[in-house]
Amino acid sequence: VSGGWELEVHGTEAKLVRKIAGEKITVTFNINNSIPPSAEEDTQEQQKPDEQEPELTSTPNFVVEVIKDDTKQTLVLDCHFPEDEIGHEGEEESDIFTIREVSFQPTGEANWKDTNYTLNTDSLDWALYDHLMDFLADRGVDNTFADELIELSTALEHQEYIKFLEDLKSFVKCQ
């Protein structure tokens, strides 16, 4: 991923970390259940033999955490790729991901508190929502980043899938 992000991978969870101007930005995602179900599942029987299978793309939900130096709280933005937005390049310049929820959490806490207020963006003023999207873009989380995150997630998912199939083959064979 371009833009000076450091990648850490632990099994199916990936974390991208970047430090800029007194802030630490962390983007975390998990590849499990990140491939949306195919909309054409019921038409597969009618698929012609020379047609290529649709490419499986991993579009995980992801969480962006912004920690400012000298503060005890973290701004947490829960983001996702709406299914109807994926693969619509060329249309008007719209965001390919959306912010679903926003909250503040204590910095350094392993588990977030459900008692902290979480704002669902469905009820958010569109101007404030745009400011939040600009806030993310200023920190390198924009459409280009989201495209690269999809590529990275897809590569990691395929890698884990192949490893899973190899493990499954070994496990079943060892009866």
C-alpha cells in the first residue's frame, strides 16, 4: 500500500499503521467473510463453458483509529464497502467506502467500551459526514487507499484460502 503504511499480518487480521504530524493512524481489517456472496449464484448453471468465472474480490469492513499525541482518546471510524458501490469505476467521483459508525475510545485499551457513545452515520448531517471523509483523506485514507486495501485484502484472502485447502487436504488424507 502506497503512502508509507507499515503492514502487520496476524493470521486473518491485518493492520496498516502510519505516523504523520503528531498522529498515529491505524487501519485494521479481517479477511474472514470478506468476499461478498455472488449475485449470480443462481445463474451459474446457465454459464457458458467459455465464460470466465467472476473474479473473487475481498472487500472487508475496516476500522480506522486516529490517535493524536498528547490525548487519552482515540477517534474510531468503522468503515465498509457498500455492495452496490464496488466495481462502478468511471461514474461520478464518489467514495467507494463509507463510514458506518464513529466513536471515541480510550487510547491504549485493548477492548473498546460499549458504554462509550457511538454515532451511527445514517443519522448524521451530510456536511459533517463529508468533513469526516475529508479528515480521513487528509490522513491517507481515500479512494486510492481503499482500492489498494481491496487488492491487499484479496491477495491475503487468496493466500489464506490456498493454505486452508492444503491443510484440509493433509488433514483429510491422514485418517
